[in-house]
Amino acid sequence: AESIRMYLTDYDIIAIIGVLRDKDYETICRNCLPLVTDVITVTTPGIRSLDALTLAKAARAYHDRVTAADSVFEAVELSLLTAKVREQETNKKQAVIAFGSLSYLGEVIHLMKHKEQIRSDLHGK
């Protein structure tokens, strides 16, 4: 939350979040989600995973724009589409951030490095 306040005050922020079920995700949601524009939840991999729908339900207590993604790919795709559309509508800079468990962040980094291969508009192109 401190980094968001320090570095991203001039941005609308689309947040991708995935956490393990044994972490204090309620506190994470309470501290971070009021600082962002949109929330996209993902299911973390592994036996300690917290599913995206459960996390989305918890997130809705702190934010009204929450989407549960079926995959990390879908979350990244949706975040990029949302950022593109919102920037056109508001003329405000957009930032996509991902946080929570390290277990899914490698996939996010890989996808962002290859984002030109991800659908970039609402018409499947």
C-alpha cells in the first residue's frame, strides 16, 4: 500500500491479486484495494491456493469493481484491455500492478513481457 501511495498517485490502477489461503488476505484487501480503480482476482497455484471467487468475495467488502478471472492469462488480458479503454475514456495514465503470492507472479511477468501477443482490443484482435 505504501508503494502505491508513493509511486502511483497520478495513475488509475488495475490490480491483479492472488494469495494463498493461509495468508491474511482480508488485511491485504483492506489496506490495498481502496487505493486502486479495479481489482482482478486469480487463483494461486498449489495445494495452499485460494480460489479467485473466494478472494473476490472478500475483496468486494473493500471495493465495488472486482472481477474473478478464470486464469492468470485472462487476468492479464483483462487488465490490459481495461487500461487501454480507460485511458481513452479518461485521458489519465493507467498502471497494472500484480501482488500477493509470489507463486503466480512469474506467469504475470512472462505474460507482460509478451503482451503484444495478448488480445489488445474488444474485438479479438
